[in-house]
Amino acid sequence: MGAPTTETGTDLATIWPLFGLRITSGALELCPVTDDDIPALVELARAGVHAPETMPFSNNWTDTPAEELGRTMATYYWQKRAELSPARWTVDFVVRWHGEVVGVQGMYATSYLVTKTCETGSWLGSRHQGQGIGTLMRQTVCQFAFDCLDAEELTSGAWTDNPASLAVSAKVGYLPNGQRREERRAGEVAIMQDLVLAPAHLVRHGLGIDVQGLPEVRAFLGLPVARQP
């Protein structure tokens, strides 16, 4: 999908370079979430992301009542855009598989220009789970971070009672990096397994990635613009 334009015809990617970023790998496509993507993501989330008795996320956003979910999700994406700077950024990619919206893959970083470390997180609609898409999209975003954004370390995490997420991380090459006791839902303690991935440990999917809009995004995030994938 192309970058959205204003009524005057100005390409919004010129104003907000992330809107011009497009990562493809085979049938998989990752593009930063635009306002036009939000309704499809809301409907996907309303259709179910996990069993109601479980909670795979640190932020219990899927507990939001259905009638409030749209406003909550839209506010989240708008807030993350408003807060973005080279010192602290969040990039959430809408994930398409054969052109269909199936979930979100996120990257989050603080002091990235110094640490070259960012966190990955994701979700898939329930009916798209168990097909290998989650592994492929994580491999793709990891390849993008290491090859295109100069990352030196990626982190992630999953509750110890979420074997599916931990299995995806292991397939991609993440290694255990300690555990923490946290409150998950109100009054419920759970164990968070922290994970870390170095470039040498990444299990690449072999399809390669094609990246559009990279020089502009690198400049937007404060990185030297000469790097190519």
C-alpha cells in the first residue's frame, strides 16, 4: 500500500517518513500503522486475540470493553506518534499476509542512538495463529532492526505460562535473560521471562527482506543515512 496523501496531494511520507516505510518478505508485508489501518485492527482485535481466561500481554489492553476498544487503540497509536523522537520511539507495523491484515508487530526503543537496543512485541488475530506467521514476522522485523537500523541487541519477553510465544522466540534465536515477578491482572502474580537476541543468534528465514523508504526513516530516527539493507 502506498503512503497516504493529503487533500492537496502532498505525500504524508514527506511529512512523516515512517508512512513511506514498507518491509516485504514473500507474502508478508509490514508497514507502520496509519489511521486508515486502525478500523481493520480494531475489528481484528474484537474478533479475538487470545482465550479470555488467559492474558499474554503485560498491558491488559485486550480486557478493554468492545465498545471502548476502538477509541483506546486509536489513542494509543496517536500518542506514540506524538511522543516519537530519536531519543525515544515506538514503531508499530500493521502486518499483512497475502494482503490481509492479520496483526501488529512492534518495536520500542529508548536512548537508541546510544544503546542500539530495542524491544520487540506483537499480536496476531486468533484465526491467523498457528500458521507460522508469528515466527516469520518476528524474524522479518529482527532482520530489519539488525540490517537496516544498526541494532546490536534486541529484547523481548513472555509470561512463563505462554509457551506459544516462548516457542516463537526460541525459533527466532532469543535466549533467556532472567525472570521477574509482576502483577498481571489485578491481584494476580505471574513470572515474566526476559529474552535477548544478538545478531549472531538470529535464525533468518532465508526469504530476505525488501525495504522501501529506509534512508528517510534513518534520518528521521537520527541515524546516518548512508546505510542500505
